[in-house]
Amino acid sequence: MHDLHFEDRLRAAAPRVSVPLELAEHRKRIMRDLRNRRRKRSTLWAASCAVVVALVGGGTVAVAGNGTHATWNVSADNVLIIPGPDGQTCSGGINIETNGIPDDSELARTARAIVASIDLRKLDTSKGEAALAAENGKPYPDGTPGTVHYTPQQIKQLAMFDAVATILADELKARGLQMAQDGTEPVFVAAQMMGCD
Amino acid sequence: MTRHRRNRDSLFDRIISDNERDLLAYLQRRTTNGADAADAFGEMLLIAWKQRTKLPSDPVAARMWLFVVARNVLQNHRRSAIRASEGLRRLAETMRTLVPQPDDADDVIMLRAAVEQLPAADAELVKLVYWDGFTSAEAATILDLNPSTCRSRLARALRELRSTYGSPESETGA
């Protein structure tokens, strides 16, 4: 067998693939999702410390606060329950997570105590909500094509997380502790939410 | 929005658009089903978007860069929150419903199996050149190898394949 013939056969042995004709449309949808998610995230990072929010899949959820275990096997330092879309309840747990420092370090323990002491129901988020609402309809500041669109539920959630993050950073600072050190966040607020989108 | 950022994002969209079909095909050839390929494609988009400041402006170099990202995605089995993307879910559904290709002839299946039996690094090199259509120099870039090393490995892999597959010995011109 001539070698070129063998190479042709090798090329012909490539697994057959089917690429959708409308791949470009799929890609644009995926990119839109990515950019919207990034926009939500960047809003949270605009607060004085980092907040990471994970949305949990469908179904119902019960969350217990102050370190007790929730039915979905997470401990929450505080619990957020607010009205969600379509009459459902938006609920979730807010936790302090550590990054490169011991989980029982003074900074982590203090941050947890601060978050646990916040009465989320009494938080005044009106200023933050108004600021976020004012962004609706405006172009994304980072150049992403399209305009900002927050649902009322998203505005409530984002304003709540911003408020928690701001309180935490201020309280830590007042106690002589720092959220950010050398460009990193050794502790940050993480929230697992369900029924909110 | 700055002109620099606008240009960068425009470059990203153009380069992705030019290469997306080859990228998805590359991922399909290395995953077990269309949904997994869609999943990897979404992850590749996410990582490429996050790192788009590193995207070379030269189209060929940018293409190589994207395939390196895709290769890294396949090597890293962890998938991020991109899985929750509605757009990705729709692509995975589309991939599942694509009309299956007819079965290949036995000799093609045997040759494909022979490629899979090569050492993993050699098999990937053969796939890049003969299945994905890269030159050996381009494959060297994707695999972060010296081009001459890449050529010698490719020749070795072809010798091994011919030996396994029972073909007469001869030199490659690849």
C-alpha cells in the first residue's frame, strides 16, 4: 500500500461529526447568557467585598440559619427569604467562605458572627434597589452589546447582597480587620439561592 | 466603552465565528456524545471569553489559541456554572436530535481503533493532523511541542499504525 494512500485512509477514518447549521445562533445565545451572568457578578463585586451567588436548581428548599444544617445539606450563617417570581419564594443561605486562610481564623469567625447578626428583614435596601433600577435600559458599562435588564427579583437580591457585603466590610474595618489583603479576599460572602430567577 | 475594548470584543466575536464549526467538530471527535460536546463547547466559550485579552490578533495564531483552550477544556473534566445556561441547554438538545451518521465500514472502524491504541499523546497528534486537518507545525503549537519533535513523533506514530494495521512500511510525507 502506498503511504499516501494509507494517509488518505487515515483521514477518512476521522469520526463523523454533525455540526448544527444554526451553530452561530446557539453560540450567540450562550454568549448572551455568559455576558448577563458576568454583569450580575460584576455588580456584586462592586460592593466593598466579594460576593459569590450560586443558583440552585428547581424544587423547594428549606434553609436553617446560624450554622444549623439545612435540608439541602448546607449550613447557613444567615438565611434570606424574599418574594420570588411567579408567586414563588426566593430563599437561600448566606455563608462566609474562606480563601487561603484557616476556616476557624479570627477573620473568618468574626465575619461569620457579623453576617449572622444581620437582620436581613430589616435591611434597608431601597437605595441600592433604586441605583440598580436606574441602570435598567442603559448600555452595559463594560461594552457588552445590549442594555441592562434586571427583573424586580434580581434587583431585590442584588441590593440585599450588596448591603450585606457593605455591612460586613464596614464592621470588619471597625474591628481592625481587613476584607481584602494584597488584592485577594481571604473571606467572602457566598449565597446559594433557590426559586429566585 | 473604550475603542480598545470595543475592538477587542469585536475581534473575539469574529475569530469565534470563523472557527466555531471546526471547534465543535474537534470537541465532537473527542467526546462520547453530542451533549458532552455541547457542554465542552460552552465551557470553551466561557474560558475564551474570560481570557479574551490574551487572544492573538493574527487570525491563524488566534485559531491555534482557541484550539489550545478547547484542548485544555477536554483535559479538565470539571465543568463550571456554564451548564446552567439556557443557550447551552438548547444547543445540547439540538446536538441530541441531529440525524446520526451511517455506520462506518469495518476497516475504518479498525483503523480508528488502532489510532486509539497509540500512546495518548501520539494519538492526539495523529488526530490533529489527519482528523482535524492541522499541519504538523500547527499541531506542535496546540500541543506546545517543538515542531521537529512533533514531526518525529508523528512519523513514529504512523510507523506504529502501519505496523498495527498491517500495512507495508514506507515513509510519511506529512
